Amino acid sequence: MDTEKVYDFLKIGLTEGEAKVYLALAKLGTTTVGPIVKEAGVAYSNVYDILNRLLKKGIVSYIIKSRTKYFQAASPSNLMEYLEKKEQEVLTQKSKLKELMPKLDSLMAATDSPEAEVFVGKKGLKTGYLKFLKQDEEEEKELLFFYLHEEDYAEESDIFYMGLKNMLVKIPMRGISNLACEDSVFMKYMIKKGEKFSIRLVDFPIPGNIEVCGDKIMIVSWKPLVGILIHSKSVADNTRDYFNKVWETAKK
């Protein structure tokens, strides 16, 4: 069996078994089941099911001689007709899906089903942040963050966030950090370049490295390096309310 030809058939909508059987029939001509099984390399227990599917698709036919079925591949024009019909079905389904999408979006927006993803290492964390920072085109959301600047990961953290600076400078941001954050290279850059950036430093405990934007929350541990991205409107709203209360306290 020519595997490249099988692959070509797979691309136009036939399963691997269907492609093998059709090609076997194209090569053998009118034949019984036995030679089909041998030529196609499919299990005898599966061949009738495959042939029935091809019969329904109109690309295989059969005749009966002496009470025995002889199968044959339909002409290429039948195959083209099948593909055109399938193409029309796909177009109809796409049209119906477009009509349903606004309703599906509304239904999903009405439910708050928390989702969480874990990202490990620098590459993983960057992937997490790209998801976290993705903004809806029609709405610009504010990013709020708690950040603990600590010596054992300060340099690693600064290098990582500097790698995202081109995205971060475009987003409205407010942050609360400890006093050690004055030494952060990244924070100095944001204070200088970020027109929408504001930070307040405090000398009292804050909950850790937590960020909220829209309906998403990012929690980061630098030792070991792990990020947790949570998508939940209720959790995001509670985190945002807590941040704003601490923000008001921090200005005093």
C-alpha cells in the first residue's frame, strides 16, 4: 500500500482504514472481501464496517454474484461529489456556529468557573504572563500587583520583568511593594518610562507576589520558580477589593 496516497486521502476526510480500503479497491477492481483485507492491511473484523461507511459515502458500490458480494471503488467523480457535499456541510456548520457564538459567549460569561494553570521555570512563567497580560481589544484593564522584592531572587526577577517591559509599559498599573523595591532595576525603569504606572512602598507585611488584571490572577513563587494563573471573576474581584483597601492605607 502506498502510504503517501493514504495520507492524501486522509487529508480530504477519509479515515486511515477507509483510505486503505478505497485504494485497495481502486487497485484490485471488482473483488470480494478476502483480497481487500490482504491488500489494504486492515483487520477482517473491521473491513465490513469500513465498507459500509464507504458505501454510505457513495464512493464504493457492490454487485452480487452467486450470493457473494463483490465490491468496487466508485469513479473519481463520485469522490469529488462526496467532497463537495462535505464542503457544503462544513460551510453550513460554520454559518450556524457564527450565529450561535454570541449566545455561547453570553452563556459562558454568566458563569464563573474557576480555571487554574501552573507554569514552571522561566519559559513556563513567560508563557503564563503572556496569557495573563492578554487584553481584550475593546477594553483596557488595569493591572494591580503586590510585589515582595527580596535579595535572593531580586536580580532574577528584574531580568525577567525587563523582558516583558514592552508589554507592561502599555498597561495601566498600580502596585504595592516593600521598601526594598527601591533598589529594583525594573521598578526604576517603570517609574521612569511607564506613564500609566504608579507604586506605593510600605513597611508593613503584604501577601506576596500576586497580580490581578480583569478576571485573572497571577501568583508567583521565585524559589522555586512557579507561576499559578487563576481565571475566576469572584477571586479577581475579591483580590482587587483587598488591594484597593491596602492602597488607601499605603498612602497614609
